[in-house]
Amino acid sequence: PYGGHWTLEPTFLGEYPQDDRTMHYALLLPTSQVLIVNGGNYDFYGSIRYPVLLTPQFDQIKGTFLGYNKTRMNE
């Protein structure tokens, strides 16, 4: 009723099949970035050791959310 809704983002954590993970931790940083650490990729690829940093992108003029800039970080 307040305009919010959930949507499915098929490549939310990355473009590669290895980026799809389960049992991970998501930390909301003071910079409004989200740090995704640990987790596993089912039985296909095993454990995932690289974190993913999600930086929100906004349209400053329209005031709308555009999505996240995804950055793979070193182990």
C-alpha cells in the first residue's frame, strides 16, 4: 500500500554462475554499500571465497534507485 515491492534480480550478485551463492552474510556499511562475504555455491562450485561489494546507484535528478554496481574483491 505504500509503494514498495520486491522484485527478482536474476544476476544480483554477478554475471557468472559461480556468483550465485547461498548461506552468505550481507553487511550494510555506513557508506550505504552492502558487503557480501562467505557462502557456498550449492554442490556445483563449492565454497566461495571472494567477497562482493555492492554500491547503490541513484539518479540524483529523478531521485530513483538504478541498481547496484557490483565489484568482486580479493579473497
